[in-house]
Amino acid sequence: MLLRARIVETEAYLEKDDAAAHCSRGPTPRAKVMFGKAGVIYVYYIYGNYFMLNFVTEKTGLAGAVLIRAVEPLEGIPAMERNRKMKVGKNLTNGPAKLVLALGIDGSLNGRTLGLPHLAVYEGKPVKQKDLVTTTRIGISVAQELPLRFYEKGNPYVSKK
DNA sequence: TCGAAGATTCTA
DNA sequence: AGAATCTTCGAA
């Protein structure tokens, strides 16, 4: 079953001067994959229930990742709805834990490199410059002032506060 | 070891 | 507005 979706909201987590990033306290057991090479998948477990999907962005030895906060479903939507196991409507993939569930992702992808058959990223329909909105990040208690959240203006699958 | 906090979501 | 739920990490 092929599932496809378009990334419409992301947040960046940096190595330097970003206390909200898991890598800010060095390569702990959890955060060490953030110090790997670009293109590695970082999936972590949080709040006793959810997985979050990130892609490592910096070269080996430097830390950094992009959190995928929301996607627009394109193909395999019935399967995604089944994966969510509840009534969802437009809430199918409009949040970081929701999209992980819809796409059938779990911790087994952590540390693996992007690519088929498990998970691949391709260049898709670009976000127009005028529709690219930059704001502060959501759900963190430190470094809240950094403008590191990016989303497509008007897209119904962007997460709500 | 222990305890607090957490890149959230759902229900009431 | 608050609970659910358990891993992670730093301090003791």
C-alpha cells in the first residue's frame, strides 16, 4: 500500500543556541541520531503515547533536524484513516503525532536513512514564496522566541494551536 | 535511583 | 480546561 503526502508545515531544531532542541545537551542516547548525517530519520517517543518524525539536516558531527508538523494527504487516504483508528475528518494529518499515525510510522524508523521501501522524500509541488509563513515554534517552553516554524498559508492541514 | 518535564492529542 | 501515559535526562 503506497501512501503519499505533501509536507506543509515544519519546524527547525538547531545545534547552537537552541535550548528546545534535544541535541542542545549533547549526543545523549536519544539525541545522538541528530548528530548523524543528513537524510537520517529521527523518530522519538513522547508523552507516553506519540511518535514524532524528523529528518536530520546537518553533516555528520553537527546536529540539527526538521520536525514534520503537518502534511497534506495525497494518496492512500482510506488507509491513513484506518491507521488513525478514530473519526478524523480534516484532522487526519494536521499535527506531528497525527501524521505519524496516519502514515504508519513508528520508532523502528529511528536512525535509518531515508529511502524506499520504508520512507522516502521527493521534491513535490513547491510552496509559493508569498504563501510561506514563518512563525515561532509550538509546544515548547524554552527558546520560544526563535522564528523556526514554517508553513503554507491557507493550507487546511496545517496544525492548530 | 528518583522525579520532573516533555517538539501532543483527545475528551469533557 | 485537564487527563492520559511513559520515556528521557539531570540531579542526588
